Amino acid sequence: MNGAAPAMPSCVQTERHGEIIVLAIDHPPVNALAHPVRSALLDAVLAAEANTGISAMVIQGVGPHFVAGAEIREFDAEPRAPILNDLLLRIEACSKPVIAAIHGNALGGGFELALACHYRFAADDASLGMPEIKLGLLPGAGGTQRLPRLIGAANALSLMLSGESIPCARALTLGIIDRVGPRSNFIAAAVAYADEIVRSGQGARPLRDRPVPPGVLDDAFLGEQRRLAARKFPGVESREPIIECVQAAITLDFDAGLALSRRRFEECRRSSSSRALRHMFFAERGTRGGAAPRAIRRVGVLGAGTMGSGIAISLATAGYSVSLIDTQTAAITAGLTRVRDTVNAAVDKGRLAPAEAAAAIGRVQGSDALASLNDADLVIEAVFEGMAVKQDVFASLGRLCRPGTVLASNTSTLDIDAIAAASGRPEEVVGMHFFSPANIMRLVEIVRGRATLPDVIATAAAVSRRMGKLGIVVGNCFGFVGNRMLYAYGRENHLLLLEGATPAQIDSAMEGFGMAMGPNAVGDLAGLDIGYRVRRERQDLPDDPRYYRVADLLVEAGRLGQKAGRGAFLYAQGSRRPVPDPEVDALIAAESQRLGIARRTIEDSEIRDRCLIALINEGARILTEGIAASPGDIDAIWCNGYGFPRFRGGPMWYADTLGPAAVLSAIHRFAAAHGNRYWTPAPLLTDIAARGDTFDAWHKQHSSRGNL
């Protein structure tokens, strides 16, 4: 023994079946085509090609998937040979038939690998797609050239611009798949198919040699595709390059089209939108591990209003048995009706199968008895947002629920420790802040209290995941992460209104930046009276008569938002379209005069900068205090809960795009113009800017030291 370290096992295993060799990609968890995989696969293919005893190759993926894509982390560095393009060209050039044996996901680079093979044999659980546009990229390893040659340019373009996967049956109909086999004994069936190909003398059949089937991409089709892609992926710079490359499959030879797609891929890889979207990809995956969650089978939802019934829908469609509890019989009836109608509407839209919908509806039972919660494993409270009400509810839950039941509050702003204390068992209390409508919105802020046990937090996270939601653990303070930052953002909105901007101008400026809705339309949608009540409970509001004064004025004038037909805007009966109202402009102007505020013309750039810089500065404070574990958590919360544009990566990534030094300079500029009451930079921002660093780099440094 010489003490040398043992050789690392190859991530591509080989197994002979007579004249057929199986090349098995074994790179958990999803067989991503990282550099070691590409190198090992190339070596295995070359060896098989040179071996005269081998007549065909089968490429498979070990585990639940074929290949679920490229290794996204590698996109932040320069490509390393062999790049995927070169590997696939070599596979395609093999003189022996190469068969892709596809099960589970074949996505992105995995789909391109399957297209470079000469035949595609799939299990009935296979799912194929090119989701590159979701990361601001395009299929850069030949997908834009091979897929049009296989299924036509129009079908190929639609698939690429949608970013969605298609099931095996659809892939078979389109002609992507040559044959379907059973999932059981799948590799034996794939080997048998390869042997059949060899015996029939069919040989290799590279897609590069095929012409694109007849059919043109006319202006009407392209216009509709552009419209759909722009709506689904606003701000994403790869939309037009995808169209250009698919058109090149028709007009250029294969090598020229491939070279173009490679150039465009590299341009997109370096684009700001792709970098932001790749950041979001990892931010939304976060970190898992820690304590094991408790087993949850039965869930009680307390409060049968819009929020409670939305939570019940999410739980029931995820397979949980749900008791929907309310003290008012009429509210229970309305809540159960809302559950039934919403779930059935999902069937009409093709989102649920009728049998799944019927099962989900059957899982929700209504009751007006709190005692029915005594067998629940988890109770989620969704009652009125008031501390006294919630403390009274948790005092009852602490007495009625058996030990071990997790008690969760859907509070959006209130002190989770004060709520937990009322239960008498604060270690089993956690915040689960759902966003409305709860059955649609993906985000859940999981709020840890001082006493919350790790397995209680893990349980809330596991339940959120099972519901298909993004659960992000945050600390306890007023508003947690999302709403605390929203108050800074909204503060500038309301100050700008008093200074001379109109609600329509502010909303237009922020929507032009990429926000899904402007702040005034958002307030109208949520209901202005909700924030009004929250502010009446707070004891820490600034001593400033301007603070949210416009919002208070609107509520006091009966302008509660969409539900009242008027808020910052007017709404026609049954319409959600905001219409500017001169009465609101006059109301604000009169209040400005009363407060002695000189009104002026305000540029859109100032609106954007003040709202966004306030948001970033509050985010930096939240990081300093440990309320958020990472800048990525803040970004994921704001992109998923508040309509921040994904193509800008969230507020903290956007700060890094601007440069923290530029953000700090803007704060100093606003402090000089408006005073430092609201424009004192967060210490963390000052420190990062002084070092010429970024929030992302700061987090990586601190997390690598185990400080987070």
C-alpha cells in the first residue's frame, strides 16, 4: 500500500449486454451534465466506438431521471472542455447507433443529449423540455438546430419559448420519441430495442443530416409567439435569440446554425437578465436539512374567510385531511363553497383532473367547534389580523390541542413571540405567513420565534413544500422580511404623492421598472383598510404627520380599494382596471398644502430610485439583524410575494447590479435633499460599499465561515 487516495468512482458506468453497451450516467441528484460527466461520457463513447465487439450504445441516467439539464453553477465561469456542444457532436458522429434511454426528466442539456443520439427510447413516465428561457438562456448545444429538423420549426419554437415540459405521450405524437417501453425492466427493454436496430441494419441516423420539414414561420405565428413569451418572460433577453436561431435552422446549414446558436448562447449567458435569473434559481432552492419534520396527516385551519379557505385548498390538493373551522356557521358554508368552486375551476382550466378535484374537495370538512381540532397534527390560524384576537385564539389552542400539535399563525406583521406566549407552549408555535390568494401565491414566510423548536420549523417547511410552495424561514420583527421592507417602499410612495407625483405616475414608473403592479394599485387590491388597522396597533410609528398620510386619508374618505370600487384609483363595477381619479389628486394636493409641503414636478427616475433604494436599505438592515439568513432569501421573498421582476434578481441582487457604493451614494444624496430621518444608511451597506464588495460576495464569505 502506498497510501495514495483511492480513485474517485467514474460518474459514467458501463455494462456490456453482448454487442450492446450501456453507458449509465450516475451523477446525483439529477445527472446534471457537469464537467466530470461530460469528460467521462466522452471517454466512454470514444472507447465504445473503437471497440469492434460493440455494435450499438445505450445512454441512460441512473436514479429517477435521465438527465435533468446542464450544471447551472458552471455558467458563471468560462466553459471547460469538453463543452457540451463538442460532446454531442461526437456522439452524433458515431458510426454505431446510439440510443437514448429516457425516463424521468430529460430537460435542457439532457434533451439536447437525447437529440444528439440517433434513436430515442422512452419510459411512459418520461418528461422532456427545454426550459432554458426560464434562466434567460437558449438551447446552446444544438437544440435549436436538431429539434426543428425532427418536429418542424413551429413546434420546436413553441416548445422553446414556453419553457414547459411535455409528457412522453405528447413527445411520441410529435415524433420526438421513437418507441415507448415500460418503466419496469426499462433498461432490458432499451437494450432489446438497440439489438433490434442492429439486427435490422438501420444504423446511425444523425439529425444534422435531415432537412427541416416544410413549413414557414410566418409573421402572424411569430407575432403570437413573441406576445406569449413577452407576457410570460418579461425582460428576458433570450427571447429574440431563440427565434433567430430556430429561423437559422431553416435558412442556414447545420454547422452555420450551430455556430450562431453557440454565439447567442454565450451572449445570453453573460446578460444581466440571465445572471439574475440564475441567481433566483439558487435563491429559491435555499438550504435544507436540520431537524426532521413531524408527521402531519390532519390539519385544522381556523378561519373560513378568503385566506383560510385558500390555505385549505392548498392543503387538500396536497393530500392533507383538513378541518375548516369558524365560529360563524355562515362563514363555514361560504368557505366550503369557495373551496368547491375554486377546485372545480381548476378542473375547467386543465390544472386538475376531475378525480383529483373530487378527492381534494372530499378532504375538507367544516365545523364550528374548536374542540374538533383535538386530533389535528397541525393547526393554522387565519383569523383577523389583531394581536388581542390572535392571543385569545392561541390561548384556546394551547388548551384544546394535544401535545405535539404544531400551532401556526398566519399573521402578516404581528409579534410571533407575543402570540406564542399566549398558547402556554411557545416551543410549538411558528409563523406561516401565506400570501393572498393562498391557493395561488407560492410564497410562505416561516417565522421562527425565540422558543420555536427546530423540528417545528422543519414541519412548517415540509408542509409548505408538499403544497408546492416556497417556504422561507425568517426571524421575528414587525412585518418579518417582506412587509417590513414593504413599509419602507410604501413610505416613499406616499411621500412622493404629497410632494407632487400622482398615483398613476408612480405606478407607471414602477411598472416600467418591471414591478408586476405599482404600489398604489397593490394597496387597492389588498384593501387599504387592512394597513390602516395595522398602523393603529403599532406603537413604533415615526412622529411624522406625512407618514402614510395619503393612505389614511383615503380610508377615512371611505376609499378602501377595489372592494369599495374606489381607493387610490376608481374601479368600474366588476373591473380590476385602475382609473385615475381627479378627486384623489385634489385630496392629496389639499393635504400637501395643509402640511406645508411645496409640490413640484417629479421625474420618473426619482420615483424609481427613492422607492427601490429605500427597499434595499431596509433589506440591508434586515440582514444585519439576522432576520433574513441571506440576500437570496430576501430576493426570493420579494420576487415571489411582491411582484419584484425576476429578470432583475430581487432587490439585493439589483443592489449588487447597481453597485453598493452607488446605492450608498444615492442615500447620501437623498439625505441631503430630504433629511436623514429615513435616509441613514444601514451599517452593513456602508461596510460592503467601503470594501468595494457586493451583498452576494458578503454572504458567501460569511456562510463559508459558518456565520449564517
